[in-house]
Amino acid sequence: MAKFVFLFVLCLVLAPSWNAQNPVQNACIDRCMARSEDPDLERQEIVNLERETVRAIQTNTGTFFRRVYADDFTGTLSHGQAVDKNSMIQAVEDSSAKYDSFAASDIKVRVFQDFAIATCLWTSRGTFRGRRFENQMRSVHVYVNSGSGWHVVSGQTTPLPPDTPHPL
């Protein structure tokens, strides 16, 4: 009988730890259950990130991509080349394009709790390998909101006719 009482008490003592969740799981559940106090603020933050993207491409600066693109980012450039975070940074920094202008417009953002989809129109003019270019592309980015802010996990750009050579 004493063994039975001992086992019963031991089970009662250990029972709370069987259902315990780790802090990372709790934080994830809290974020998913919480509603943003200001969804327009989240949308505006992503709009700003979309504008920063074209600025970084225009100035051939990889710093933005190191900060905002997820380590496991995967995407497709306008000419069909698949890229990861490192090859995207290399394509931006090593580009021969010299931009007269590069702008993001028609930016639309849909937020779904911890992820968002941003679409926009990219319009650029400049020179690439000694040839003038002027083109427009549609861009789609998928963002995930982690504890350290919004990060791009996937993206694709699609050129619009007329198709002219473009570095990205």
C-alpha cells in the first residue's frame, strides 16, 4: 500500500510538467492569438519595406537584404533565375545597372496575423551594360513577422511587356 501511495504522490507532483510548453511555443501561441492594435500600422511598415527594397536595388546596397530577408529566403528574379538570400545580395551588389530612377508604386499589402503578402509595381530607367533600359515589373513578397520584425521569406518579380533586358 505504501508503494501505491508513493507512486500516486509522485504522479501528482510530476503531472504539471507533462503539459508544460516551452517559452518559444508560448510566445508563438500568444502572437497568433493576439490581434494587432493597429493593422494600418503593420501595413504601412511593409509598404516602407517595399520602398526600401527598390532603394537598396537602385543603390546596389546589400545591407537592407541582410537585415530584412530571412536566412532561408527563396525567390525568382525577373528573368527566371532562382535565388537564395546570399545570391540575391550578390546580384544586387554586383549589378552593372546604373539607375536614373527606380520606384515602387501600386503597393498593396494583405496581413494575415504573422504573415503578409505585398504586391507592387516596379518602374525603373537606367543603363545596363551600356544599353538604356526602361521597364516595369510586378513584384510579390511574402513576409513573416517574427519576434524581431517583418522578414521576407519569398519573392518573385515578373517583367511586364515590352520586355527589355534588366539586371534583376
